[in-house]
Amino acid sequence: MSVLRIPTAEVFEPLLAPARYKGAWGGRGSGKSHFFGELLVEECQATKGTLGVCIREVQKTLAQSSKRLIESKIAALGVGSSFKVFNDKIETPGDGLIIFQGMQDHSAESIKSLEGFRIAWIEEAQTLSARSLSLLRPTIRADNSEIWASWNPTRKSDAIDDFFRGKNGLPKGAVLVKANWRDNPWWTDVLEAERLLELERYPERYDHTYEGDYAKAFEGAYFAALLSEAKRKGRIGVVAADPLLPLRAFHDLGGAGASADAYAIWIVQWVNQEIRILDYYESVGQTLSYHVAWMRDNGYEKAINYLPHDGVHENNVLGLKYEEHWRQAGFNVEPSVKNQGKGAAAMRIEAVRRLGPQMWFNEATTESGRQALGFYHEKKDEVRNVGLGPDHDWSSHAADAFGLMAVCYTPPSSSANFNRSLSYPNMGVA
């Protein structure tokens, strides 16, 4: 067995000992990829015949893989004579092999081709789907096999983040480290200048890019600046409801079944000139009774409910209109907002931005909703650099419900009449 002596940042030292699962998460410039690239070369050099696979969720070309990085590490470590680099693979000492694959291309049958591989390194692991992770884990099962993951978190619901950092805690046999730019002993003046430029120009995305926080903003995000300002001015924290004033629930509708859109609800209260955002709920594929139960369990059974224009459509499970279902469940439901037609999304976005300075968010209960608001962004034709309107993705349901609230908002004219039910000119059956 030959041994390479490789300078290693202190933050990564826990990952040098054998472990079934090894994870490194954090922001840009920490050296996560460089560490795992060197470790893979070291393992292949030390243990002849090692089979390793570098994994990404999507890999259409080898240019999207870690192959070039590993080639550079082989050269830098001076072991080029022991490795043979080909177009699509790298042969390692003792008839070993490193290959590069995208998990999205695998089925339950094709993944069996990786049986016998001892090391699997998942790069950009935040993009790995739950399906891919569930296929990969039992496949990498050779003696002393290890699964490595390096990533910059996007959402708590990312499969890899949930696996390593979720509510069930660190898995047995796992080692996890957090690594950011300040942990990199080879940090340069050029890298520092880039970091400071990001902080100056794009503060709304800095924490995600360099500090490894969950993504709160997407380039072109509509509400990123609004949320950033709310944080700076202390309007995200502990926000309580006024017990004498009504609660209001604003919905975006989703169906039942695995392929259905998410159902989203914001719980809001209008207090003088403040808009207090108290709670957020989202679920996918659940029946209406599930949403009703959440409202009741959290004490919102007396809230005034506002549904979008499709609230007059029939639910595909019970055959009732959405607004009828909520009324039959004992809830106060305003007439569904009329379909605002072409430009409705732009109207909602503008309404939210206009009201931004009045918004106060209860931090603990609105976190997932604020993540969605910060990510909600414009879809672009990259070739022509043309905006195509809001992108319909995981964030749009929270944003649509929030936009409904902004469109419906009417400032209370006086404390004497604020507790009444409000009627809006844009409401009524579509």
C-alpha cells in the first residue's frame, strides 16, 4: 500500500477516517470539491483495484462531471504514471476504475451496474432527487464501501440535506462537516475580492453563495430585495396576532395525488398599517380534509378565507367546489376572487412589492414560505435574453397565495370598523 501526503484543511480532517457516509456542506470557496477529488485519488492510489463512481443528478456531457478536476489532482499529486486517462473514464492502479454518471439516466435495473463499486462521490448533491438517493445507497454495498456527498444547500427538503441534516439527525455511520470560505487556508486576495463584490452587489444571495445558508433568493427573484430589507429592518422575528382582530387565510389551490401541485395557505392579520404574516402551510398531494385539519389544529377555524378564481371549480375527489367544501367544514369563506385575466401575475407581484414596507413576518412559522418567496423568479429565454413571466416551479404556489393577499388588501380606515368582514370590488364568481 502506497501513501500520499496531501496538505488538508483542518475542517476536513474528520472525513479522513473510514465512514459509510461522508458529507461536506457549505458555500463557495471552501474547497469541498478539491478535498474529495484529492481523497478519491488517494484512495485509488492506496488501495489497488478501487472502483469509484462520480455521481451527479444530471450529466449530459463529461464537461458537467468532476473528471477534469480529478485529472488535475492526479497531475498535481505527481501520480500520473499510475493512472490512465481516457475520454470517458480513468483507469486506476491495480485494474481499478473511476467512472462518471448521471443518476437521472438510471433505472432500478441499470443501477445494478454499479454493484461492486466501493466509493460513490455525489457532487452538487443538493440537486440529487430522493429517488436517486434511494437507488444509490443500497447499490454501493461492497465491503468497506463509502458514499460521499458535497453540496451547497438549497432547501431543507433537498434529499441529501434531509438525509444528513434532517429531523432524524445524522445517520449511523456518517460523518458530516460544514465548510465555508473562512475554513480554506489557501484563500487568496482574488477570491476575497470576489466575495466582497458579491456581498456589495448581491447581498440577498450572499449568505447562500458563500455561507452555505439555504437559498433565499434566485437571480431575477421578484421579492428578494423585499425580504432582504425586512431582515435588515428587523421585520422578521417574533410577530404575534392581535387577539381582538380577525385572522385571514389566503389560499393557492392544489389537487390530490402524487403529481398534483402544492396547496399553500398564508395566515395573515391586518393591524393598523401593519401586515402581520403569522404562519405558512404547504402540502402536496393531500385531500382537502388534510388542509382543513391543519387549520383546525392550529386554531385558525375562525379565520376569514380567501380563495383564488379557481375556488369555484369542483374538487376532483369530492365533486364539490373548493369554496363549498370549506364552507361545509364550517369556515367563513369570501366569494372567490375573479379571474384577473392576462397580466394577473404581474399585478400580484406589483401589489406585494408596494406593500413590502408594511410587512412583518413571524420568523419561526413562515420560514419555508419565505424561502419560496425569495426564490420566486422570472423565467427567461437565455438565448434571446427575454423575460417570459414568472416561472411555475415549487416556489410559485406560495408566491401566488401571497400575491392574492396583496391584491385583496385594503388598509383599515379606522379602528372602529376594522373588525368587519371586508368586501372587495374584484371579488365574485368568475
